[in-house]
Amino acid sequence: MPEKERLPVVTVVMPVKDPHPGYLNEALESVRAQTVPRWRLVIVVEPPELVSLGRQLEQWLADSRIRLLANAGSSYAGAFNTGMKAAETEFVALLLSDDLWSPDAVAMLEDHIARYPHADFFHSARRYIDDVGRPISSVYPARASVTLADFFAASPVKHLLCWRRSLALSIGGMDEQTKCGPDDFDFPWTMAEHGAIFCPIDACLYIYRDHRSSPRKTTHVPRSVRVRDMRRVMRKHGMTRREANRRIRAGRRGYLRQARYRSRLQEQVGRWLGREPRVWRESYR
């Protein structure tokens, strides 16, 4: 098929809620700046924000490849499911509204989808930037092999995440009861349980923004809420109480320290007193 007649195989799903305008524009520009034009983008917002964000994104929505939809599901996972159901391509990938894709992301996805036709779930290397876009890490490689057993130690796949839409829909999509980490924790674990074949992409296609300029799941959800959600997910996948507690203890020494507040009560008191505690930031390699 001639190059100009090739159809897109990847739809980008971007959930948006209370966005930082600058970060959102940069995320959208990282899609528009792809080296190949064969992509579709579905932006999913909460129903009360549909009109206001529609006005804000008017210049982007003039591009026929971009659609704006209201979340028809529940919470963050519901937004992913809404976008996935609306997609018309064979594969779906995620871009969070404060992060970036590398310019060759779509081209690399197309290449790997063609080279590995039996793969169901692609995941790439990644790196981190700060609030103003300065690099704060080296490139973290994609894990070379992924088995179901790996998920019991830690989630072995990270963004960029791209999966076969039909398989995901056949298992009901993302679990909308999962409030924290439905995308890179619970969902790939569930896909693995249903026989998904994982394929790494060595190239660095995803750029995480570790910022403190606007709300993030890692910083603005109290630690107790995240721990409760994590425990539910781990128990759902068959971990014993002891195994789940051991993994949560390890998290408390690391990434769970990013949460601004230990509990809902501490959050309410802190906001009433006008105190925003300093947030721990991970030391990247």
C-alpha cells in the first residue's frame, strides 16, 4: 500500500482533568509533532468540563484526527475505557496530559506492531523531566521479558503503554474500581492473566514530568487511600495478605512518600490551616 494511503493503527487516549494549561498544550504538541501523521487522538474529560475544555482546545479540535469526549465511565479508569471504546484502530496507547511522547513514538509503534504481529502489549523505555522540562534522569530501559509472575514483585511495564484493543475490551477494559494506577499497575497485570504477549521497545518513547505545579495522582491522593487501593488490587490478583503488606512496606520507603498527606483527615486539616507540606521527590539515576 502506498505510504500516503496507509491507515493508522494506533489511537492515543488522553484523560484530562484539572489540567495545567501549559503542560496540556505541550502534551498535545508532542502528538502533533510526530514524524508520521498516521495517528488518532481521543481526549477524554469529565462531563462538567466538556464545554469549557472544548473552548480551551478549539484550535486542537480543528484537526480531524483529534476528538473530545465526555467520560462515560467512573473515575480515571473510566476515562481510559471511554477512549478505548471510541477508538477505531487495532491498538490503543496512553499519554497523560502532563507528559510527552518522543517525536518518533508513532513510527516506532507502527514498526514494532508490524514486526511482532503476535504481541498484544508494547512497552517502551522512558525518562523523566521536572516542572520546566529539564532532564532529571537517565533513560530507564524497557524490561526485556515479562511474565505473569513478575507482577507479584513489582509492575514490570511502564509507559509508553500500547495494547491490542480487542483483547482489552474482551476482558472489560480497565477496572473502574481501581482509583490509583489503573493504567500501569492493575491493567497490565490483568492483561497478563488473560494471556497477553508483552513486547519491549528499547527506544525511549515516553517522557514523564515529575512536577509539583498541578494535581497528580502520586502527590494529591492521601497515602492511606493509595495503600487501600493497592491492597485491594494485589489481593484481587491472588497475593496473600503477607505478600501485599511486604510490598506496601517497600512502597512506603520509596514512591509512596510522594503523597502530600498521610490520610484524608490530615489533608482536611492541612487545607483548613492553609499548609501545603513539602513533597518528597524521588532521586533518579
